[in-house]
Amino acid sequence: MSYDTTIGWSLFTSGIVTLLLKIAPYDSLYWGIALLILGVIVMFRRV
């Protein structure tokens, strides 16, 4: 996976997540914390 593809996917998923947070039932703070934890788990699994 190239660097450009990684940046593209990051921007794309950020946009999707932003749209989902607009319709998410709970406070976006909790979703943000959950997504940070999930991201860390995914990063450490790939290493």
C-alpha cells in the first residue's frame, strides 16, 4: 500500500465517520474515544 493510498483512505474514512457521528445516538465524545481505542488496537495488530 502506497503512502498516497493511505492518505486517501484516511481522508475518506474520516469523512464517513464525520457523517456517521451526525446521526449517531450518543455524544460524539464517546464515539471519538471508542474510535481512538479501536484505531490503536488495529495499528498494533498489524505490526
